[in-house]
Amino acid sequence: MIESRIFFETTPRKIDNDPWYAKLQDEIKAGASGYYRLPVDQEGLLHEIEAFKQERLDLLYGCENIVVVGIGGSSLGSKAIHNALKYRKSSKRMLFLESSDPLQIDMELGRISLEKSVFIIISKSGSTIETISLFKYILQCYGAATPKEAANRLIFITDKGSALEKLGVANGVKTFGIDANVGGRFSVLSAVGLVPLALAGYDVRSLLEGAKALYEQFVLQGNDRHGLLEKAAYFVENHDEITINVLFTYTSLLKDFNAWYVQLWGESLGKVNRSGRRVGLTPIGIIGPVDQHSFLQLIMEGPRNKSVTFIKIAHSLEAVHIPEISLPGLESTDYANGVHFETLIGKQCDATREALESVGVPTDIIELEALNEDNMGYIMYYYELLTSLVGIGLDINTYDQPGVEIGKVILQEKFRDRK
Amino acid sequence: MIESRIFFETTPRKIDNDPWYAKLQDEIKAGASGYYRLPVDQEGLLHEIEAFKQERLDLLYGCENIVVVGIGGSSLGSKAIHNALKYRKSSKRMLFLESSDPLQIDMELGRISLEKSVFIIISKSGSTIETISLFKYILQCYGAATPKEAANRLIFITDKGSALEKLGVANGVKTFGIDANVGGRFSVLSAVGLVPLALAGYDVRSLLEGAKALYEQFVLQGNDRHGLLEKAAYFVENHDEITINVLFTYTSLLKDFNAWYVQLWGESLGKVNRSGRRVGLTPIGIIGPVDQHSFLQLIMEGPRNKSVTFIKIAHSLEAVHIPEISLPGLESTDYANGVHFETLIGKQCDATREALESVGVPTDIIELEALNEDNMGYIMYYYELLTSLVGIGLDINTYDQPGVEIGKVILQEKFRDRK
């Protein structure tokens, strides 16, 4: 279902005595990050979601909009999956209120009826300023002075033991917990992603199954068929020259998957390492073929500081094809007449990769057979594992984000001045 | 209406004997790029658009959807402006068919009624494979075997003298021309941007007026109040260390403006220069405050290879404010109670910039008083001028894109194999 191929030269690594692989197994045992075992750990949560759906049929029956209120890791994962799969038109509408941007808040809320919506407030810490400010605004929209008065329209997802969890319990708001050792950007397979996606109608069990296939293969059986270790080693060894990793995704539907990747890669790997050195790899997500007409020139002829991973969908939609119309003067475009657009975009992906290879840019390709829950679970878990391995190689803490605290302190000072 | 401030140390430059400024004036005189004079050159086009609107009231009266069929420079500019200004709800719906992605083609066309749509086919060369293939598909959707049979639903925008222009004339399709020396990524103020935006209901005269204000200031009067020359010089002089230029835009509505900037900056500056050296600066567009929770960590603690330009909107929407609700356990978020979201997001922008400045990252800020046509014209022209100046400093041809040709050749070979 997922095939991959690496076109740059790597140093072979044997998984059974690989020090990075051993460290990854240590991280799993020590519980350094709880994301590793999510693909096989969520049976209890799936039952809890199912029970909630049964219990609250009244609410969900007339509900047209699932509104996720959360920012960063609290929204990027479910947004990526929803926008990848909504083309099947089998899910409810999902909206994402992420920002303190008044223009966007006004536009998004203007699109929905409050009486046909459920708001899922997601904050790991429970006190994210954007999310809680939006939550207060939503309470006001419902004419509610306390969460209790709007409890039947609300769901909370937050760390077990957080103040938001306590608030939920005290006000009769259904609250799902997150384990403390599951970081925001690694949380898509926890309640953070599964609850909103399940309520919107996605098959979250298949999502977990997809990730589980790779978990069993790589983590349990030590089978590295995608060359994760060699790819991670390449990024670490060439870290000083290749500072930018481009994901060139050949379908617009994975635009938000790219955004999810950017957070995962950038926030996990941009760190001061244990030797006190600034490290980090800059992630960029672009979309093919659109960005052949934008970013490609820079990769082809600009500085040699980029690697490019292509993502390609083998089977998208055969129904749409280019008709056999020849336009006078434009016969040079007739070479694509009569083919499916999926054939054209697939060949565009291959041609662009070969063009980059021909000028010496390191490339690899990941091919998804189709866009579905299974494959989304698999590829997201693939990227989480790859991030962990590069983090081990760079000798950093992959799971924290100490650099973003200064800004929060400065912000609060600015408001203190006001009073 | 647009204020700016640079926080990194620059070398002063005197505009009246500056060699880069002199070269820019030479480019204007020689017609090396026709974009420079678009703000003052388009009176004829404005009349042509007005006459077309009068003549075709029948078509436009019932028309709900303006569909732009184009890729890269043919769509990015009008898309940026539409998505920045559509919050005012005073325009028609615009759709952008850019990609050969069958899933997206199917989704977009599924949203509209063909009988209430106008398709604007935009291709500078006239033979862009994605655009012409989509055009053939649209003809088929109308049940048309030739452009003539759907002429009343079509507009062409293409280089004067191209095969597409001839096709338009022969089939009675209204065709607007582009001057050969106006490159795709510099074409937003030509027919490429003005025609679709005018038909959608935007005030394109104000768009031109905004750009004209900067044209008169900088090009005619030699007044560099924004420090364009010093900023360009900083990017050129620090080109080996600061390889990445981040645009950190504090409103989601400018997401497609960021995409427009990425093409302009990346495709113009990623070149082999006249000394045979690979040069180029990597553009990245991010959105605040969302990407404070994603990309910021990497800028704060990762390698020191980035500059950051902030874009801030002074007045967005005062009506939306954070209510005075205090939630038990979450009192730490009450510092923002009672303020407008526009105040919160503005202070978040300032706090993040100060945080980056405090750790030594070069930052500057551009403040738009509001989101409107005037300011969009101004800021897009600002970025075009800045791109030209950096291109002069890097000693490259800013206006070509030779690196993207190889991929097109390989693509055609792949189709030759098929037959």
C-alpha cells in the first residue's frame, strides 16, 4: 500500500546492532514519548468514543459541523486527514478555529449554524491563550456565562489532570484525556486526532491499523523495508550542507499534510543539542505540479542545500481524463490527449524527480496506492519514526520546545503594561 | 497606509548615486521587465475591461463564479488578492483551477453550476500543458467540440501574438493581451490579475493606485522611505549565512499572498549568476500566531540561517472581542479578557518579533493599516521592487526561469514512450 525508493547514496545499516535503533527501543521502554505505542494502545479510547456516540445520538444526529478549536499540534493532524479524505464526501463538515485572527474567526463562524455544531476544545496544557480566548468567545456566542450552560455543545480534549479537565468534569462537559508523554505534534493518533475524526465519520480504526502495520514491521520485527535508518543517517551526516528538506507532494489534497510535516520536522529538530550546538533541518512543503511553476527553479539552479522527497498517489480518480480535442496552433499539447489526469500528474511527478536527479539533487519517493485512512495512518507514523531517528542522530530532545517560551512571557508583559 | 521598520543593522545607501538604483532605472528604460510601469500604464486596459463589462452584461448578470484556469504566475496574484479581500463579502465567488490533480478538478467543478460560470483561461505562452489540458476538459464539460461553441463562457488572457490569442480571435472568444516583457510572476497588475479581479467585483483601479503611490515615491522621486535599498543590500551581503527569508504574516487571509511571495522570491532569485555561481534565497511563508506553535522553535533555537519579516494588520475587525469570562483554574488566561482579538494578535506579532530579536535573529516589520485593494497593490509592488534590487545585487537575470525546462522535456519523452 505504501512503496518507497531512495535515489541518493546511503551507508548501509544493519538494524539488529544499530545504535540509533537501540536508542529508539530504549525511548519506547522508558516512555520518553508515548506516541510510539499509540497504534496498539487505543482500544480503550475507541470504546469510549463509541459509547459517547451511542449515548449522545441526539446531539450527533442533527449535527452538521464538527468544529475543532485548537492550535498547532491540537489541530494540524486532524486537519491534514480531513482535507486529504473529504473528497469522498462521506464525512460531516469540519472547521478549524485555530487563530486569534478576528477576520478569520468572523468568516468561519459566519458559515455555520450554532445549533447544528459541536465544538471540540483541544489544548494539551489546558491553558493555550488562543484556544481558551476562542472558547470564551464561543461561550458568549451561545449566550452562556459558564461551560455548564453550553455543555451539550462542547467536548474537551486535554492532558489528564489539567485544569481544563477539572473544568470539564465540574461542568458536565464530556472530556477525553491525553497522556502527558504524548506531545502535541505526535498526538494525531491519540484522542486529539481520533475523537474529532471519528465524530466527523472517518474510520479511525483503519487509521490506527495503517500505523500499526508499520509499528509491527519496524518496531516489533525490526524490518526496515523503507530504509528509515539510512535515510535518517543521510540527513544527519549531511546536516551542514543539506539544511532544507523539501516535501514535494503531488496532490493538493495533502497540502495540510505538508503543514503537519512542517510542524513535526521543524519543531522537533530545531534545537540546541547536548553538545550545545544549534542544529535543525528546515522543512518546506510544496505541491505538484503547481509549484513546478514556483519553487522548482530555485531547487534546480540555486544553492545545493536541499533534499527533496516526492509523494505520489498511484490511484486517485480515473474518471477524469483529457479529451481528444486538438486545438489549431496548440497541437504541441496533444501528447497528453486521451489520458487520465492521474496519468499526467503521475508522469509529471516522475519527470520532475528525474530532472532534479539529473542535476545532482538528492531525491526519494513515497508512493501511496490511494488516499484513505490506512495509508494516512501509515505515512504519518512513518514521518514520526523518521523524526525520532533524526533526533537521536542529532543528539537532541526531540519532544520538547523550549524556544517558544520567551515570546509567551513577553506577550504577558505587554498586557501587564495595559493595566 | 504602509509603515515599515528594519531592526537589523544596515549599511546606509544614498539613492542619488547608488549603483543598484541606477541599474534599476536602466532596466526600466531598456524595458528589461515591463512590470515596473504597470501601475501607470494600464489606463487602456481598464477601459477595455469596462467596455467588455458593458457589452456582456447578459453574461455577467447571472454569473456567480469567476473561474481562473491557470498555474503559477497566471493564478497566484489574483488568488492572493481575492483571498485577502473576500472577507468583505462584496465580490463574486472565485475558483482557481491550477492543477492536473484529478481529485481537485472533480471537487472544484462539483461546487459550481456551469451555466452560472465564466472560465478565464490564462497562459502567457499559450501552451502550458496543465492549463490547456484543463481547458479541453472544460470544453468537454460544456459539450463543446471547439472553443466557438462555448465562446460566451470563455475569456482568454495570453501573450500578444501567441497561438492562444489567434485561437481566441478565430473562435470569437474575448482575448486580453499580455506584453511579452511582463513575466508571469510579475504580472499581477497586468490583465492577468486585473481582468479576473475586476469581473469578480474588486476595485482594480485602487489596486493600481496603491502600487502607483510607491512607484512615484521610489522610482520617480527617489524617496526610499522603506529602506528597500538597504534591505536588499543586507540580503545580498549576508547571502552565504542567511540563506532563508521567512515571511511571518499575522493574518490567515494573507496565506496566498505568502504563496505569491514564495514564487516571486524563489523563482526570480534561484539562479546561476553571471560569474557562474549558484545563488538564491529560499523563501518561506508562515502564518501567525498559528506557526508560533510550529515553525518558531526552529527559528529560535535552530541554525542561524534565517531572516524574518513580519507583516501585521493594524485594523482588522474591532467587533470581535474576548469576553470577560473567568474560568475556574484557567485564570492565567484572563490577561486577555475584554480586549479585541485584533489587539491580541497585534501584540502576539510584536512579542514574537521581540523574542526573535532578543536571540539575535534579523527581523523587520511591515504594517498595513487595513486589508484593502490600495494596500495590496502597494505591498505587492514593494516586493517586486525588492526582488529586482536583490537580483541586481546577486548579478543574475531576475526575469527568466531556465531551470524548469529539463522537466518539461523529460515529461514529453515519457509520453512519447507511450505511443
